Amino acid sequence: MKINLKKSCLIVLTALFLAPIFAENTKVKELVDSKYYDELMDKGVVIQTRDDGSKGFLLMPKSSYSETINQSAVEKANKNYPFTYESIYCLSKKDLLKKSNSNATTIGIDDVARIVRSVSKMEGMTYYSTTKKKECVLYEKCYMVDGENSNHKIDDVNTGNADGQISYCMQDDNSFGVNHYKLFYFQNEDQLLCQFKITDVMGLGPFKAIYPGKMVINILLEDCGDDLLLYLTTDIDSVKFPGIKGQITDSMTSRMDAIYKWFITQF
């Protein structure tokens, strides 16, 4: 029997290319809603946004911290503009280490806890500005501070177990200027949750759009063996004024994408 070497090589290469995309991870499958699992395995990410003010988080995977995330949902006023962003990623640990040129051979939840608490490493991260039509630095300055709404810089508190840690940070945003957040951390043997809650007023030019407590960002990570499951959400209740819909939608979507891109380069 003659073997078509060229055809055989093509089949092998195709199989090698597609294998990582369609490889089933049983733990991921257990955690992710069946409605989104196939898309997640096919594309590596599922993203949803909505501004109808509806409650709940649609993409949130099963987690020890599901109720904590649910309780963080921002109350929406009828006269305001509500916005909720959600994304879920399946990240290959092998790919993360390869892309970061790391000497490490594995990734554990303690590594994730160190990265998510290394707030100062967010300084200089970039995002695509839909207004300026180019890549821009998102945070000119970003660091932990010694108290709520303080500007006094301290070193990142990023060692040891993160469970129960409460910290504060300042971010000098390219579009919104200086803002402050209270950070809540939760950690167990295979999961980590970080919540950013805004503690001052965020402005869009002369307009004051988001008030204390009216924006909460959740970063949830779950160790699924060969992969990490990353879930991001930002929940907002903004003052409504002309142009706010496009501004909030574009700005927050770009910023959450920037957080994802920042995270995957930190290993």
C-alpha cells in the first residue's frame, strides 16, 4: 500500500493544531454552564455585555465564591445607566508559561494570588482607545496605598495566603484620572477571587459618572489541572447623561480586555 507522505503530514499537523482547541477538560466542563462550554473550548473565550439593568451574572462558573460575587452586584437606579460586562477564558498553563518565557514548570493558585496582588505591575499596561483610535497606556500610575482614598504609596502586599486580605490602591487612569479602590481577596486550595470596589467618584471630563460603591470588578480564577479558568466581570451603575452609553461600553470593555492581557503576561 502506498502512503501519500504529504497528505499524511498534513493530517498530523492539522491534528496537532486543533488538539489544544478541542481538548476536553472535565473540570472546566463541570464548572461552566453547558450553554457556553462548547464556545469556550472552541474560541478560548466567551464575552457578554448588557445594559438592561437585569440582575445576576450569566457566565459565572461554579465556585466556592459564587455567592460572594452575586452579593457584590451593584444596585441599579431606574434613572441611571446600568452596565455589566462578563468574560470567561480557558487558559492553558503550558501556553502561559511559554509566552512569558518563564523558567517555572507549573502554575498553582499561590502563583495566581501573587500576580493578582501585584497591583504595581498594572502600571504601564495598555489598552486600545476607541476615541483616539490607537493603543494607549491605561494606568500612568498604579500602586497599593496605606488606606482608603490615600495617595501614600506602599509596596505590594502579595506574599502568603491571600484569603481575607483587604488592601487599597490608587490608579491614575488615562481617561478617568485618579481613582481609588478597596480590594478584597479570597483564596482556597484551588480558587482565588479578587474584588475591586471603587471608593471615590469617577469622572468623564466635567461629568461625575460613577460614585463610591457603584462599580465593582471581580477577578475569579480556578485551577483546573492543565488549565486555568479566568472569569472577569465589572458591574456599574452610572449617572446618565448624553453619550454615556457609548463611553461606558467602550471604555469598560477595553479595560477588562487590558486586565486579561496584563494577567496572561505575568507568569
